[in-house]
Amino acid sequence: MSHYDSNPFADEDDNPYAESSAKKGSGSAGGSFSSTSRLSPLPPEPFETGATIDIPLDTHSTKDIKAKEKELQAKEDELKRREEELRKREEAINKAGIVIEVKNWPSFFPIIHNDIANEIPIHLQTIMYAAFSTLIGLVICLLYNMVAATAAWSKGHGPIIWLLAVIYILTGIPGGFYLWYRPLYKAARTDSALRFGWFLLAYSIHIIFCVLAAVAPEFVFKEGSITGILVALSIFLYDRALGILYFVGFALFCCETLVSIWVIQQVYMYFRGSGKAAEMKREVARQTMMSAL
């Protein structure tokens, strides 16, 4: 076997240096064979940008997150506790019959609470609207009476009648609201027999006042302090313009009286027909007994 025999383990097809070695061998003198080869460096491996790198979290940040979670949980528990207390208070108020009244009338300047459509039973709403109209009618009558008294004062009737007209306003309007309209409103809302009875008593006094104001006898009212028929006739004899002014006031008191009589009739019919009279007697007897004991 020759020294230059080919390597039996070499792959002739895949040897990249075979051609270059043959060319160098043929060009060399004396048929000597020499080959120098340099291997090219391998290309760099590509850097994977999508690879994830696990970085351990700081122990302090983990503790802060857990502390914040505990704080939020404590606040949530506190809110739930307050909501439960508020719910229990509302239930206790409802059981006691206490109603929080928000002033809502008139809408542009609320001074009283009045919500007939939502708080009064449907079968009593007509009566309540009529009673409320008598309250507004009383306000109109007394304010108009002050205007007439002011006109009479300007024509020499003296300031005393104007002061009396102001007193009628200051006592009549709040008295009408607190003495009979508010009791009727609460009676209709809670179906209380005692409050119905109180309304009938106070409203009877209101009707008596309206009748006396429409007549205006001198032993009750000083002449000129109220716009009744007797005062209107006496003033009309010497001052027709002022007399007509008083006649209008008389007509207002007449309308107020008629509507008030209709209201008290309707309330009394409901009071007797629904058995509230007997219930009121039992309630009065029970309270009298409790007071005695």
C-alpha cells in the first residue's frame, strides 16, 4: 500500500478541500504535495429576544403588597359593619313609626313637607287635597285682609286695624298648619283615630273663625280689621272703592267657609264609617288608665 493512498474513511463527495488540494498539488515543483487550510469561525448564535428571564421579587415589596391587601380587607369589613348598623337603625325607625320629613313645598322655596300623592292612601287623597286647598285659601284670605286693612289705614282708619290684620296672619297661618292640617296629614298617613279626632276639633274652630270673619261683628273684630260683610256695608256708604275692596275679602272668606264645611263633612263620614270613633274611645280609655296607673 502506497504512502499516498487515499484515506478510506474520507468522504470524497463532501470534502470541500479536495479541489483546492488538487490544484496546489499540480502546481508544486517535483510533484511534492503540500496543503495549508484554515477553518473559518462559526457564525454567532442568534439572541432570542422572546426568552423569559426569571427575576426573584424583593421580599420587602411582597410584604408591602400583603400589608395593603390586609388594610383594604379591614376597610371593607368596616364598611360592611356600618352598613349593617345603618340598616338596623332604619328598621327600628320604621317599626317605631318615625318618618323623616323633608321640606319639599313649594318647590322654589320649600318651607313645609307635603307629598299627598306618595304618602296618603288613594281613598283619602281627594280629602287631603281639599284640606290643603283650605289651608292655601286661609293664607290668601288673611293676606288679602292685610292689604284691605292697609288701604283703610291709608284713608284714616288708624294703624290699630293694620296691626290686628298682621296678628291674624302671624297666628292664623301657622295655627292652621300645625293645629289641623298637619294632624289630618298624619292621621291619613298612619290611620290614627286620635289624630282624626283632634283634627275634627281644631277644624271646627277654624270654620267658626271663617264664619265670624265673613260676618265681622263689632264685638269680635274691631271695625276695619277684618273684611266682613258688616264692615264692607258700613265702609261702602262713604267710600265705594274701599267698600268694594272689603266686599271681595268677604267673598273670599265665604268660599273658604263653604269648602271647609265640605272637608269636615267628608272627614267625619270617614271617621264614623271606618270605626275610628269607637277606636278613639278605646284609645282614650286605655291612655287614661295608663296615666292613672
